[in-house]
Amino acid sequence: MSKRKRKNALQFTKQEAAPASGQTKPTGRDKKIAGLEKKSDKLGQKLDKANAKLPAKKKIQRQRIYDEQKKKVKSKLNFSKDPIPQNQAKWNQPLTRSAPRKATGAALSTGVTKLHGKVYESEGENVGVHAGHRAELVGESAARSGKRAARSAYRSVRNAPYRKTAKLEAKAAKNQGKLQFHKAMKENPNLKGNAASKAFQKRAIKRDYAKAYRTAKKTGTTVKRGATAVQKSTQAVTAAIRKNPILIVKLAILGLIIVLIMCLLSMCGLFGGGSTYTVTTMYTAADRDISDAEVYYTQKEADLQKQVSNAEANNQGYDEYRYDLGAGIGHDPYVLLAFLTAVYDKFTVDQVKPVIDQLYTAQYTLTFTPSTETRYRTETQTTTSTDPVTGNVTTTTEDVQVPYDWHVLTITLTVTPLDQIVAPMMDETQTQHSAILIQSEGGRAYAGNPVNFDWLADVTKGYGYWYNTATGTTDFNAGVDVAVPQGTTVNAGFDGTVVSAGYDATYGNSVCIVNSRNIYVRYAQLSTISVTMGQSVSSGSVLGTTGTTLHLEVQDYDGATLDPLLFISTGHAGATSGISN
């Protein structure tokens, strides 16, 4: 039997086969809908992954939560990432220069132009000068073109996630339009034979998806321009090289000269790559100045909390006290110290106290506003009357509404996020430096992450001063308290020696280890302990397990406490230590 006959016989057999009892044989439209739904699910998964890879910025908010068991308000840091719109990404913004840089560039350009003019006057007298000057001009032009091409290529690479997302959005919108159209045709079979009605129905269904499709396509076109510019720049450079092969040699010589100059400058300390990276990603001030700056800010916030808590006691005589505390009291320590480092470099705490006072005043405004409201209460009034003829006395009672004054004191706390305050106080370079420091969390962690997860968002009490509403006193927390699941394993943050392990009246079960730099880290409020005093431990060694809270403390070589948020790795993405044992 030929292949054609076998195929026809197979088709005939399939047509003769009856569907199973109680089942409806799927139609071609059913299969089409199933295929489109499957494709929609796949596109949705791909789009979710693509959106997750879009550039994002970290958003930190402090949330105040009421603890039902302890009957008090706790503070908790919440971290989230918001995708950066493509038109707001810094690599898509035009380059801007400050006035000093513009003036310097103009002076340099004028000087170079005059220098070339002098060379032009002399190159006719010497063939070597002429050839060298032409090579120099070609090199400068190639350097400028290369710089532009490199920037275009950089933008193209950084915009790749946006291009992918836009492409997937367009596909998803078109697929969804087709799916809804076929579903509508299935539910309205009367449209099947009417070509005009079918066309209008299809247009109506797709109308809702057209806008999304155009938006996605427009985004893709915008991003695509960057790639087109890179392609054109590359083609231009390639054409120039083919036209003038000696250009390759000239560019190589120019590149070698630039490398030699940078090497010489690097030896003079002007382009020290390693030191520049360290300064960029790490706090540069001394440990105590960094920690004490944070303590000074918490002390001012504790005084503010005391004013709010004692508002009624200090302003008696009101019938009602109303509170509008906004976002609550608290700041992001990483924003504060990144700003101080970016602007004041190796600052001392005494140097930046006036600056912190200025930031605090800009962040918080506490006002007490008295007001009087007229209210009414129901009172029963009794009246008597005497009949002049009979002398009988009649008594009547009635309920009347009587006005009275209701005195209200409104306590309003206006809070401005710290990042919004410091932003206009920095230039472009300082802003970029600050952003890197926030992402790396200062890069000064002496100890690694004690638990195997990011615990930054689980901090219930931070380092520094806080107002104790239960006792009415301002207390100092020498570490940080972290809410953790019961039985969480606690690991050593560095190679060191156990100096204490056991029960303590202040810390409960705790372990304290020290490293070769005489940095002490205490892990407290443990439920079990797995090490003994004098034992040597390595980074990652199990020290014990927790209850529902882990208390962390850091001390330097002579017992001064340091903020664990700044000197212990939190496990947060982007944070770096940069500190060896």
C-alpha cells in the first residue's frame, strides 16, 4: 500500500471512530482556545520572570506594629523593591556637568585648540611633526567616537531587560486578544456565518488590548533606538578601519600611551583602582564615629518620643487629645551614614553633629494645636407655676439641649523621609556615591550573617537610645533585637575564640566570641548553646539555637559598643563586608 493510501485509510479510521459515551468530541475552536490559554500561561510566566529582572531601587519604610502580648508598639523595617521606569533610569538620562566642570572643560578645550594651532604652524616645516600631528588628531577623534560608542553600548546592555519585557507584553496582549475573540465566537455561534458581524466582534474584543499592545510596542521601539545607534557607530568605525588600515596601528599606539599615562598617575595615587573601590563602597570614618553618629540621631528621636508620650501630662486641662503621628518616629541608618560619608568623607561625630541637628529638624515637626468645639448635652429642667386664684402649685419637667465647650488638643507629627531631605544636599557624584554605600550597607561588616536568611526586615528594636513608655525613662540598647523562628541555628560570623558561653542574668543564654582584631560579637537570648568557653570556632560554626528573639552586640578592642546593623552582615542582597578577620 502506498504512503498516500495508508494516510487516507488512517484518516478514514479516525473519522469512523465514535466518541466515548457521555463525552463531546472537542471541536477545532476548542483546541484553538486550549492552545491559546496554554500559550497565555507560558507568556505570563516569562513576563513575570522578565519583570523580576528589571532594574529596581530599594525602598525602606519603618512600620510600627502593636504587640498584643507585650502591650507596646514595636518598630520594624520593611524593605521592598520598586521597578525603575525606563525613562527614569540614570543611564538613559543626558549627561550633566556642574558649573565648575563646565568651566574647566571649556578652559581645557581652549588650551587644546591653541596647542593644535601652534602645531599647525610648525608642521609644514617638518614631515615628522606633520605625520605625528595627523596621528594625534585621528587618535583624539577615535577616542571621542569610542567613548560615545561605549556609552551607547552600555545603555543598550542596561536596557535589554526593558526590551525583553516590552516584547513579551506585546506578545501577551496579542495572544489575549485572539483568545478572547475565539471564546466570544464559541459563545455566540450565530456570528460564525456573518463575516461582517464577525469582523466587528473581533474588533470590539481586541479594543481593550490594543492600548497595552501599543504601549509595549512603543517601549520596545524606544529601547531599540539605543541598539540601532550602537550598530551605526560600530559600522562607522568598521568602515573607517577598512578604508584606512593604518588606523588600527595608530589606535593601538594611542591606547598604549593612555595606559602608560594612567599607570604613571596611578603610581602617584591619582588613579589607585583598589583604593578607589574601597573608598566608594565602604564608610571611611572611624568605627566609633560611624556608630556614635547613629547614636546621636537616636538620642534626638528618643527625646521626641518622650515629648509625644508626655503630651497629655505636660498639657493638662483638655477634654480630648487627638494624635496624628504620620509615619512615626524612625530613620534609615544606611541613608544617614551614606550621606555623611559621601559629603564629609572621614568625618568625626563632633564635626557632623550640627549637620545631624539640621537633618533632624527637617525630618520632624511636632505641633500642638488647641481648639474648642461646641457640643450639646441633654439636661432635665424643672419649672413651677402658682395659680393666682386657687393657689395651687404646678411642677413641670422637660429635656432640653444645653451647649457647652469641648476643649481639644491635637498633637501632629509631620515626618519627611530622610532620603528626600538629603537628596538636594548632594551633587551628582555624591548622590552616586551615597547610592552605592546604601546598597553595600557601608561594607564594614566584621562578622558574617549569623542566620541563613536576610534578617534586616525582622529587626524589632534597633541600636541606640529609645524611650521606655512603661518606665518613663530613656534607655540605651547596646545591640539589636531580631525576631526569628523558634530554634533558628546561629552561626559564628568569623574565625575566633569563645570567651563566654552560658547563662547570664542580662542576656539569658549567650555566646561571645572574639577574633584576631579583638572584635567581640555576642549572640544572646539563645535557647541552646553548642560551644564551650575557650573553644576555637571557625566562620559558620554552629554556636546554638534561638528562642523567638536573637540579640546581637558588637564591641571593639576596648569594649565600646558598635551598631550591629553596620558591623554584622544582615544577609541583605547587595550588602558587602570588605573586612577580613
